[in-house]
Amino acid sequence: MKNFSRFARGTFVVLIVLAIWEVLGRLELVGQGALPAPTQILAQLWKDRSDYPPHLSVTLKSAGTGFLIGNIIAIIAGAISARFRFAETLLRGLGMSLFAVPLIAIVPVLLLAFTGTIPRIILAAMAVYFPTYIATMNGMRNVDPRLVDVVMVAGGSSTDVLRWIRVRSALPHIVSAFRVAAPAALLGTLLAEFGGGTRWGLGTYLLGSLGQANPSRLWSIGLVATAVAASAYMMFAILGARLSRSSMSATVETSLPMGGASGPWWKRVGGGIISAGVVLGLWALVLSILDMSPVVAKSPLAIVRYLTTDPRASESRSRLFDAYSETLPLALIGLLCGLAAALLLAVILSLRPALGRAVLPFALVSQTMPLPALTPLIVLVFGRSILATVVVCVSVTFFPSFVTISQALATTSPAAIDVVRVSGGGRLKSLRFVGLPGAVPAMVTAARLAAPRALLGVMIAEYLATGNGLGNLLNESRGRLDYGMIWTVATTSVLVAVLITQLFGLAEKLTRK
């Protein structure tokens, strides 16, 4: 009965929001028709129903292939990291680098190197790798040692421990990671499709609809993309919940720490250097295998020359600096706003659980709606402005931050709360003096997770809509066939994202001491 009451209240809130949306859309009170009514969106969807099957089939095939490849590699890498400690430093470093990559920055590079659906598959695989890797590694490592002892005492080998304990322990974690990975795979595929050069794909369909002055069509495409991502998310969420309740789980620790590898500083630095060396080696190997022209394909040394000794190096550095001076401040503002919104909702959920649960469906939509589909809709409502860019950035940083902070508040020490309540304090004072101070490390962790997404969100908004910053510089460079700048933006944006992530990682370590 209690669960039914919660469901009823949530449904009522959703219906109220839809009713308000219908009125706003019918009266064209937002952006002169930029926000169509839900019934108008559904009518357009029905009208265009024959357009979707060929586009959806291509997108889903690419996203599914990338999802499969990326997760297989991630599970293997996670198992190796769990089994061999010396491999963790290298593989975690590579994983963090992939996690920090602003995918939009490497789209032009992939389109130069590959044809067909390969860029889509690569981006989808990159997008899913890190969450599954972390889940696999920690799920296999954090098992009850008593269960391991039982297997070993019974004459079992390390292989038996892996098969009967570690794999079964990691499975619920892996499936839970899949719910994050599934929307991410769709995101990677849509970003590649936005790069152009293909006839079919949901991203291609959306890109072709941008200049048609038909907001209902853009919203209907966004609705379809969200429905696909949300369906995959919910499927794995349900499967993960069932596995967690079953005997398949043998783990006693379910957290997925995001900190860096343990050990002395020199070992971590050495691992970082080795990871960088592996990346550079793979870079050179791929260029060699593809046998691309040096005019199109740029090595790390060629990028250095492009910014230093090239006759137009000064102009290139100036354009690059100007782009960063526009992108980075907006990414910082969007990150701070996203963290603030996440903290506010987490606090509301802690103080007024019923109100917080009513807002959760809309928070979930922000997680599952692919960014390339969301960005044009935000631009329709807010225009090609700085506000639109910040809103895009907030939309991609809010949900992971909210999950991290709310989990920290929910796990506040009951003993500490009892001390406050014995002293006459209520729920608000418990939150003020115990919950929020204890959640500071989680807030830093949330910032670390959200920072690369903030940079990605701003670059996508610039790439698709605003005509500013790094995203626009990528567009301009493609039009000018300035391959040196394309590779330079891709490389430097990855380095900046990794550096920001590592700085937040250092701050995270300091707050946990």
C-alpha cells in the first residue's frame, strides 16, 4: 500500500507537469513555439513514423556493437586488474584517460581515419569502457575472504575462486554498470553520426532536421532517442536489482571507489608515465597500420611543430587560446551550477523524501536523454546564447553528481546523528552538522566525475549551436581542412580533461584523510 501511494504521488506530479507543458506549448509562451505541446510532439512522431525504422536500425546496430566490444574489453581489463595488482596502475590510468576524453573532440579525427560505421562503434566502445572496468575490478576484488578460504580449503585453485566467487560477486556490479553504459553507447554513436558523412542514423536524421524550422520534429526525435536510452537503462536496472537480491552475489562491499590506485607516489607517477607511453605507442601504431598521409594524420611531434615552428604557429596558438578562454569558464560555471543543483536535490531528498522522489523521474530523463538530441532542444528554448551552453552543461553534470552526493548523505553515521538528536537537534541540524560535513569528500568525488562531462557538454553546445569556443574551432578547422588544428584541439582537450580529473582526484584524496 505504501509503495502504491508513492507511485500515485509520483504519477500525479508527472501529470501536472505534462498539463502545464501542454498549456505552455499550445499558447506558444516559450520561445515563440520552441517548446511544442506534448500532443503536438506525439502527432509529429506519428506523422514521421515511417522515417524512424531505417535510422534507428543503423544507430542501434552501431551502438550495440560498440556496447558489446567496449564491455568485453572492460571486463577482461577489470579481471586482470583484480587478479594482478601491478596491472592496475597501467589499466586504471588508461581507463581514466578514456573516461576524461571529450568524445566530440575526437570525432573529426576518427572520421579522417575510418569510414562507414567504424567511428560510431569506436566512440560507443570508448563511452562504455570505464564504468564497466571499475565495476568489474572492484566486484571481483571486494569479496568475502571467508568464501575464498572455503574454496581453497576444499582443494580449489585460483581458477575455481575466480569462477565460483569473484565472477559471481562481480556480476551484479557489472550489470549495474551496464545501465550507465547503455545510454553512453547511444551517446557515442550519435556524436559520430553528427560528424556527417553518413545517410542513415538517428543522429543524421536529427542533424538534417535542424534547419527545417520544425520544433515538433526535433522534440519527437529527442523523445525517441530518450525512449531508447531509458529502455536500456531500466532493463539493466531491473536485472541488476534481481541479481543483487539473489544468491549470485557473494560480495560484502558494494561501493565503487573512484580514487586512484594505491601505493607510493613514485609508483603512481611511474604508472602514469607508462600509460602515457602506451597511448603514444598505440597512436603511432594506428597511424602506421592505416598508412595515412602525413598531411591528414598528425603525430605528436607534428602537433608540437604545428604550435611552435610552423610559419603560422603564432596564429594557431592565438586561435587555440581564444577558444579555450571561451570554453573553460563556461565549463566551470556549468560544473558549479550542476553540483549546486545536485546538492540541493540531495538535501531535499534527505529532508523531504516524498518531494525528492517526485522530482526523480525528471532527473532520470536528464541521465538517459542523449546529449546530441538534448542540445538542439535546449537551444530552441534558450537560443544560441551562453545560457543555453550552461544549461547543456548542467544537464550532463547534474545526475552523476546527485547520485554520488545523495548516497553519501544516505550513509551518514547513525551514531553521529543520534548525538545531535540527543542534544535537541532535529533533522535539519543533523544534516547541517553531520550530513553535509561528512559528504564533503563525496562532493569532491562528484566534481571529479562531472568535470569531463562538463567540458564535453560545452563543446557539444559550441559544436552544434553557439558557434563559439573549442567546439566551433573544430567545425571551422574541418571546413578549412586545417588538419593540424583538428588534431591539436583533440589532443589538448584530452590533456586538459585528464589534468582536471587528476586535480580533482588529488583533492578527493586530501578530503578523505
